[in-house]
Amino acid sequence: MATVFPTTLALAERHMTITGRVTGWLLVGASAGGMFLPWFIGQLFDVYGPYATMRIIVGDFCLALAVLVLLTKARGLQAAPRLP
């Protein structure tokens, strides 16, 4: 995961202007997810057992995919920039 976050920031820069404020919000979102998801897994682990971990991870992935689709549709379907 250590290479995914900076790569995501680099890809975001291709599609939008990255300012200090935007970077701050990206870091806030990443930090909130890093704090909330382990806590939430721990809460449900006690009740449902280890299978809760997989359900939360799949749910988080589906939520992230939905956000990606919504942002893509809101921006309009544009051709991705070609790599040199």
C-alpha cells in the first residue's frame, strides 16, 4: 500500500489542479479511513468474528468504487491523457 497512495496523488494531478487545500483534504480523507476502519473492524470482530474483516474490506472497496464512478460521471467522460 505504500506505493498506492503517492501514485494516486500523481494520477489525481493529471485530472485536476492539486493545491495545498486539495492535498490537505486528500490527506484528511486518507487519515480518517486509516483511523476509522481498524476501529470499526475491531468493533464488529467481537460480535461476528473474523469474517467481519472481509465484509468491511469489501464494503470499503465498493464504497470507493462508487465514489470513483460518481466523480467520473460528474466530471464528464473525457479521454484519459496519453502517456508519453
